[in-house]
Amino acid sequence: SQQGEEDPQALSIQEGENATMNCSYKTSINNLQWYRQNSGRGLVHLILIRSNEREKHSGRLRVTLDTSKKSSSLLITASRAADTASYFCATDLYGNKLVFGAGTILRVKS
Amino acid sequence: DTAVSQTPKYLVTQMGNDKSIKCEQNLGHDTMYWYKQDSKKFLKIMFSYNNKELIINETVPNRFSPKSPDKAHLNLHINSLELGDSAVYFCASWGLAGVTGELFFGEGSRLTVL
């Protein structure tokens, strides 16, 4: 069954605004990862947060993790048109098995 | 140089046919995967091989048969194709980043069954 579920399913914002995507999962995890998929392309790893971490930053990306609520959020600040893509969270349950959510489609309008 | 490459990128075929998708990675990784992405973009793991050995086999019809001739290659053969097999199939390899790892994906192979 699906482990991660993203919310919202789709998000449309203006360039320069911040975009926040949420992910909920069901079981205990080793770590949680976020991936990006441009239209017609493969997924690309963005950022990883371990289960003992609460927040992590990478450039314009900020990820939070709340293991008590089994949820994570991805914030993209000062969005650009080039950020238009689908964003997926993936939970690492054990070893090297990643289970993906259904994704959030982000559209950034210029 | 493409790290994870899949061929073909597009595949259109009739129901009942047999087809194969090939995948190669030049990253030196030991573990490779096949994922299926449906029309709603839901990505589901199908198989995983570690150094030519099958380690993950999700609930996939036995019409799907992966083969790994060496750790750099993982091919997917599908027999008796059905309409529901239409999807984008992604190959990926697992690379370590410190004590954790991440997936490196190919560009996908879009299969359309008519």
C-alpha cells in the first residue's frame, strides 16, 4: 500500500512566492527524501532528512520532519518558473527500499 | 555521460505482445530497481537487484521478469502485454551518500499498449 501521501495534489503560485508541500506517512522510517520530476523526465533527488533530524536546509529548500505526527513538509522559497515540476516524498523504511507518495504538482507562473 | 540510461524511451505495442526494456548504469552502484509510474503519477516499486541477486519482488504479475546479467544492467521483460501495463517504467540505481542513500533515476520508458 502507499506509504506517503502528499498534500496538496496540485499547487499554483506566482513567481517569487513560497511553495509549501506536505507529506504524511504511516510507519516508522529511517529517513525521508524529497524528489523532483520535471515533465517527461526521471526523478531527481533534492534533499534527505534523517529520522532524528527536525529541519534541514539546502539552498532555497527547507524540509521539516515531525516523526510524532508522521509528517514532513517541503518549502521552496522565492519560487521561480523553473521550479515547475512534480514533487514527491519518499520514505526509507529499511535499507534501500524507498516508497513514494503520489506527488504534488507545482506550477509557478511568471 | 548519462548515469542511468534506459532504452527504448517510447514503446507502442499491441496487446498480447512481448517486449523488453533495457537499463544500464555507469555509477558503479550495486543495487538497481524498476519502478512503475501510472497515469496518476503514482510511483510503485516493482523489483530490486543487488549485485545480480533479486532482493525485492513486490506483488507483480509473473508476466514481468527482470534480468540482471551484471550489476550495471537490469532489464525488464514483459510477456503477454495487457492494456493495464501502459505506464512509464523507471529504472533507478541506489547510491550511498554517507550512511544513507538516494536513488538515481533514468529518464523513463513510456509503454503504450493498444
